[in-house]
Amino acid sequence: MAASDLQDGIAVITLDQPPVNSMGHALRARIVQQLDAAQADPAVRGIVLAGSDKAFSAGADFTEFGTPRQLQEPILRTVLERVETCPKPVVAAIDGVALGGGLELALACHARVAQAGARVGLPEITLGLIPGSGGTQRLPRLIGLAAAHALMASGQPRTAQQLQDSGLFDRMVDDGAVAAAAALAAQLAKAGPPFPRARDRMLDAAPVHAFVDGQRARLDARQKLQPAHAALLDALAASALPFDHGLQRERELFLALLPTTAARALRYQFQAERASAKLPAELQAAPRAVRCVAVIGAGTMGSGIAIAALDAGLRVLLLEQDGSALERGLERVAAHYRGRVTAGKLPAKVAAAHEARLSATLDWARLAEADLVIEAVFEDLSVKQAVFGRIDAHARPGAVLATNTSYLDVDAIAAATARPQDVVGLHFFSPANVMKLVEVVRGARTTPEVLATAMAVAAVLEKRPVLTGNAFGFIGNRIYNAYRRQCEFMLEDGVWPEQVDDALTGFGFAMGPFAVADLSGLDIAWRMRKSQAATRDPRERYVDILDQLCEQGRLGRKTGAGYYAYPGGKQTRTSDATVREIIERASARCGIVRRALPPAEIQRRALLAMVNEAALLVAEGVAARASDVDVVLVQGYGFPRWEGGPVFWARQQDRAELDSDLQRLAEAAGHGAVRADLGPLLCD
Ligand code: T1G
């Protein structure tokens, strides 16, 4: 709630709605009540709005969105109007975060004082919305259109420090924002009305329209798929109007976005990510403390994991079995930090502090220093088992032992130790210091305490952890394999790689499956397929196009040809007659009469394959929650966030059509195809 106390004629109204002062109806009503009381109290000369050191306010309470409470007076705009029209000066004291409606509340104040470490932003675009309480109208008037657009279009918070010269804040302090705000309120009271208001500044129409038209032309393909980006520009164009007209236009645009699939999907994703970070009730336990992480294997993955741990403030011991490999790994880490400093993304002293916490060794005995050991060596079971045998011999009792395997059996790896209860999978995605997703793989003997430690470390690394059972492919690769297999079926059925890729990027994927395969290299899948050939059921439909490409040395971009040709080693891919011949021969061998598939059908078949596999994963208990699958696909596989994920997408479809389409896909796949029961997946 909002409590108020009077200090030397200045009423300090403190927003107190843990954990982040999200402004639901109760808090909004309390703020208005406290404002009215301060306004009526003759002893009050000025007013300060403050929050906690964690949050001034995280904005509107989006759990109220789509419910009557969201539109129950006082709505947020009413609160802001009461602040802006208050006959006594109102100053915001910003510490922690001021996001969305939280920043909009501060913008409606007559002045703003920020604590240097505070983070402010208008992240509405990440929720498929635009600011709905004046942000698109007040912010450009305070910091200029271009700076305001940059903040809103990125949706990313900035530190107050980064905005100190923007004109957003009247004061910036290292500490004591409330006292500084009280002093400023007293100053404004002494000077008397009218008090400064963002709304009283006008913007010239011509430069506003020129800027907006320029930005509209720059919207990229994926932004054009998201209605909020165009709506934001429409709202900014309205900032050239008289303030109240612009405010009205913003409101219309905001309300039109609220019910969109994209807005619902993005809110769903926000909450799904928080849910996935929590272990199921029966597995909850206290995590072990982790201060030192040993990473075994200084290759691309190992050095990426080491960087992620260094960035999180942990001590890192990088261990290799080969001196030159260790040197290369250290250079990879050093080059990373040099690049960040050169690009101005990291102060040199911070980079130096990170690197100071890195040590490297060939001495296995030093593993005894680690609280967590992460193995990131070659993806081969016997190699990993040998490494875990040595880890077991040197790691201290109670250390958590993690394998970064992307699909091998975690139990078979754990069996190489005398402490399988301490073994867990931590499947990072490359580059490990960039990709947010970590699959936390639970072995048969993994204890809840070890799982809790893995989830806690993932949070420290600012990752998005998702618990998964120890089944082949875990969650992400299992789903991705089903998706790619369906896309290979479509090649045989009648389309070319570029038609599949274009249809899926047209849906919003960052890249299509064949472009991804060429980028990552076809030989990875080829090696896996050859290892499974002996046990593959000959009755099952198997598409050997990839095998044939690899047999011709077409391993993807790195060999200048894969599903596409890359003439002159260029990045741009071109379709290739050789590939088409291979595909046509494959169709002929299957007796398939090729037919063109429209993009919508390509998209639907690919998505249905994901949905079916998601349902199987939930039914098998590999995924603890249906929404966990969506977090994995969005965070690790380029699934468009504004579509929510395959499960969210399925929940928007007609159930009967889903079932009949899945039946058709299962029949086309032939022997071995399993059509899942979507029931458990589709109930929210
Ligand atoms: N509404 C409701 N609940 C919220 C919330 C919000 N705005 N923000 C956070 N929570 C919940 C969250 O679900 C979790 O709940 C708990 O608080 C702790 O969050 C009108 C329309 C503030 C940086 O987009 O970015 O204003 O899981 O785990 O890591 O124009 O929360 O514990 O039950 O994330 O310390 C715009 C979203 C809203 C900010 C804190 N605001 N929040 O991070 O904790 S729309 C946002 C965040 C709007 C106006 C528009 C982060 C955080 P539970 P957490 P954290």
C-alpha cells in the first residue's frame, strides 16, 4: 500500500505493495487517497512519491489485464492526472526500478530525482503493448522524440546513470533520493506554481512526422509481424497534437493492443518463464552454496560457460587436459572481454575484475576447490564417462557435478561416479554466455538439493532454467527433431528448402530449419543418424536427403554447400539444382507425386509436429509443465516470442481441427508415428 509521513512540511507517500509495487487497483486507490489527504492538509507544502530500494514501481499489475479491476477507477491514468494537476509540487524519488506505468507515474510528477543505480524503462513493447498512461506523450516532451522512441522500441531498461544527461531527471544522487526529492519539493513550493509539467511542452509537427515516417520505413520483417511496433509509431506521431488529443490517441491504440494474441502470448511468456524457474513442490529443497565453478573443457562451450560464470561474479577454474587447448580457451575468454571493452559495452576495470577471478589449470587435483564442476568436453558418452571418473576422484564431497551434454544419457554419465546423487545435467545453448536457456536435466538419482542448486546457479547466471527429465533430446532437441523431421517430409512431399525456410521465417522464426542446419553443419545430425542406423526400424518413414548431401561433402555453409549453395563462400544462400535433383529422386523412390504446399500449410504442419511432441513430453513427465516447453522453444530455438510457443499456439486453435490434422500427419508418417492426446496440453 501507500503509506505517508510528513517531514518538514513535505509529505512522503511511499508505495508499499511487495514485491515490486505493481500498481493494481488497491495501490492505485491508496495513492489517490494519500494525495487527497496531502492536498487537503495545510501543513503540507510539497509531496514526494517513493517506493522501495527494489522498486519505485514495476508498472501496471498485468495480472489484472483483461479483468474488470484493470479498468476500475482510479485507473492508472486517473492517478497520473491527480499527480499532474496537484496544486502542490509532487516529486518522484526513484530507486530500484521504475518500469512501464511506474515510469509513467514519475513522468506525471513535476520533477524527478533518481538514485544512480536505478533502472528505468517502458518495456510495454515486450508485452505486445505500448505505454498506455501517457508515456508516449510525456517522454518525448522530456527527452526528445528519438531518445524516447529508442527507449520504448527496445523495451529494455536503462540505468539512471545512462540517462543522466537525457533531461529525464532533475537530480541524480548516489544515495538518499527521498531526501533530495523532499528538498526539491520544498524548493518548488517556495517558488510557487505553476509547477513544471511535461504536458506543457509542445513538439513541432514537421520533425515529429519526419522522424516517425523514417522509423516506419525501418521496421524489419519480424517487427512488422508484431502490431505494437506500428502502434508505437502511431502514438508518437500523435505527440505532435495538443496533449489531451495525443493522450486520447495513445489510449485508443493501447486498448486495441490489449486483447491481441501477441499481447496475450507475451504476458503468458513472462509468467511461463517465472514458473519454469521454480521446481515442482515435491522437489523443492535448499540449494548448496556455489562460489567457485570448475569448467572442464576450454572449447567453445566451456569458455562460454566460464564467461557466463565470470560475468555473474563467480570464481572460475578452467581445466583442460591439453595445454594448447587451455591456452586457446583462455585466449577466447580474453578476446571476449577485450571486445566488450572496445565496443564500450563493459568498463575496462570491470572486465579486469572478471578476468582476475579466472584461473586455469591442467591439474585435476584443483577440482577440490570447486563447489560446482561443469563438464563441457566432446559429445561422446565414453569420453564423458572417463571425465566423470576423474571428476569423482578429485572433486570435494558435496560438490555438484554437472554435464553439459545436449542429448546423452545423464544416468549413464552419473554411473561413472560413486555419487550419482550429485550429478545433474546443465545443458547450455551456444553461445553459453549469451543464450538464456539452460535445460536442467534430472537424473534418476539426482537429489532435490542438487536440482535446487542447479536452478539457483542458473538464476545467478541470469539464465532461464527449465527442468527436464533424462530422455533422449531432453525437451528442446526432442521437439526440434520432430519439427525438422516433418520439414524433411515436406521436402519429399513437394517443396524446396527455401520454401520451407521462407514459410517459417514468415511465421516469425529467426531462421528456417534448413538454413539452421547449413549454419550449424549437417555432419552433426549425419553422425547421429549413422550411429542410429543399425537400430532404426526399416518400416519407419526415413528421409535420407541429408545423408545424401553429406555423402557428397555438402556439410553446410562451412563447405560452401549444404541444403543451399553459397557461391564464393558468401553468406547469401542460393537454391541449388543438385539439391533439387536429390529431393526429386527421394520423392520418386517413395512413390510420392510432388505437390506444392502453401506457406500456411507448411507452417501448420511444422507447428503440429512440435505440438504433438510437446504433448508426448508432458505425458511422459519429461516436461514438468506444458508452459515449460514454450519457454524452451522461445529461449533456445528462435520460436517467435509473440506467438507464445507451440503449446500457446495450440491453445488458440480449434481442438477438433488439431486432432484431425494430427491424425493425418500420423498416417502420412506411417509406421511408428505416435499421435498424442492433446488433452493435458491444452488445459491451462
Ligand atoms: N505486474 C504483476 N506482477 C509483476 C509485475 C507486474 N508489472 N512485475 C513483476 N511481477 C511479479 C512477477 O510475476 C513475480 O511474481 C514477482 O513480481 C517478482 O518478479 C500502463 C500497461 C520488476 C525487473 O513489464 O521486469 O505498466 O512469480 O521474479 O527478477 O503503460 O519483474 O513471484 O508470483 O521478475 O527481481 C510493465 C515486468 C507492465 C515490468 C523484477 N512493467 N517486471 O524482476 O523479480 S505494463 C513490466 C519485471 C504497464 C503501462 C503498462 C521484473 C522486475 P511471482 P520477478 P525480479
